[in-house]
Amino acid sequence: MNAKKMRAGDKFIKLFNELESKLRQKIKVDDYITFHRMVEIVAEKDYVVRRNQRKLQKLANLRNAIVHDTEYPYKIIADPRDETLDILKNLLETITNPPKLIPKFQNSQLRIFELNESLISCLKFMDEYDFSQVVVAEFDKYRILSSEGIIGWLRSSKNVGLVDIENASIGDALPFEDIEECGYLSRNDPIELAIELFEKTIQKGIARLNAILITHSGKPTEKPLGIITPWDLMGIENPA
């Protein structure tokens, strides 16, 4: 069939077959398995597939409706809309070449504070750039200090009558920061993993994850290459 006259349904089946081939390359199973089962297996280790699992299953249902019809391929009972084709194209691209955290969230001018710096300078910086947290070098590792941690320090100091914000250092407030509010990922991790990590902390009911520091291999002892907050991911599609 001439590509210029290819029906939307034919384009859909062609793209879906490419997608199925990519997924089969990710597993080693000798026996035949259904597409639905294949997605379940791949999703166990692949963050991108796991977050798009429901969408993949819906697309598979549409594929089945088309190819299992008695009049296919001469007649297509349900020609997918352009919107559906775009979704399939994006999924194929994302699964084939998952967008990495770096360079998307790389920040070569990331401000890193020291423990002995004044808390006032930190607060001014947060106010100037409308940040809710900053990166702090704590001896041999890097952490974040958030507005919640600073409030915790203020509350504790007030209770014992020792509030002296003018002379306070970042090191005074950092112990009041919950260490579970900072995550770490490597530069080559997919963006989907960051989204999943933020979602999991909410689902488990633990302290909300404020930020993720991106380092070369995901270790807290490595200098951060960038930082991600939930707000940074709001513009990225949340798969249904």
C-alpha cells in the first residue's frame, strides 16, 4: 500500500508492531506469551513501561479489536484518531529512548551552601529565587535544607527561648531536616524513575519527598549535577 494513502488503522498496527518488538527485546522467553503478560513482565524492571502500563494495555485492546475482526485487513472497523497515533508514537519513542535526568535537569550553576554559612544568607537566597529548599554540603555528603527544616529549628529554638536567627548558621537548622525528604538518582536514570519516586513517598504515607539530587552515579557523596522537585515535573505528562 502506498504510504501516502495508508489508513490510520494501518499506521496504528505498524507502530504497535514496532512497540511489541521493542518490548519482546527486553525479555527472554522461549514460549509465546500474550502482549498483556509481556507488559507485566517488562514492567517489573522497566520504570517507563511500569508507569505506562495501563495505557499500553488500552492500546493493545484497540489493536486486538482491529486485527481480530473478520474483515481485516480489507476493512478496519475502528480507525484510530490522530491523538491516539500520537500517543502510540510518543510511547514507542519513550520506551526506545527513555529521556535521562541529565541533561534535562542539569544545573552547572547550582548553589551549594556550607554548614558554617549564615542562615540569613540562605533565607535571602530562597526568597530571591522563590526556592523552598537549598543544597547543603554536610561533611562527606550532600543534603537539602528545606523551609520545613528551618521552621522545625525555629520552633525548637523558640521552645527553649534561644531564637537567634541573626547569628544562626545553616548547620544549626540542618539537624531538623528529615533525611527522608531528600532522594538521590544518577545522571543516567530515566525521568520516569524520578516521577515514580515522588509518587511512592506519597503513597506510602511517609514524609513527603522535597527534592531529588542528581549525581553521577546516584551517591549522596557525589557533587550534585542538578536538583528536581515535584514542581519541576508538573509539566511532564502523567500517564493514565
